[in-house]
Amino acid sequence: MERPPTTYQVNGVAIRTRRKELGMELAECATAVGISRAYLDQLELGHRCNPRPSIYAALRTALRVTDDRLLATEDQLSKE
């Protein structure tokens, strides 16, 4: 049986794009996720990109995402 990942590599641009599509302010989204505004800003800017599974799940819920569009692609990962 495969172990779940300890972190997820997210795409900050996808997070910001989806948040703005929903008309959410940064602070509003951060509150819905249960993280600080500064941490969400760092995720969106790509300064941090490895949230724990619980934060990734909360992001998906807050942003009403049911697919993997918030994850970094292989191309993005290879540029790091």
C-alpha cells in the first residue's frame, strides 16, 4: 500500500487565479483555509509551495476545487 504524501507541491498562480475567480480577498481565503494571510501570500507567490495535506485539503475546499488544478505540474517542478 502506498503512503500518502507528507506535503503537496502546489501551483501558486493556480491558487491565486482560482481565488480571484471566486472574488475572494486574500485575507478572506486565508481565514477560510485556517492559515495566515502571509502564508497564503507566500504560497501564491511561490515562496512556499509544499503545504501539508490538511492545508492542501482546506485550500481545495475553500476554493471549491475537486480536481488537481492547484498542484504544480511536472514542468513547473523541473524548473525548481
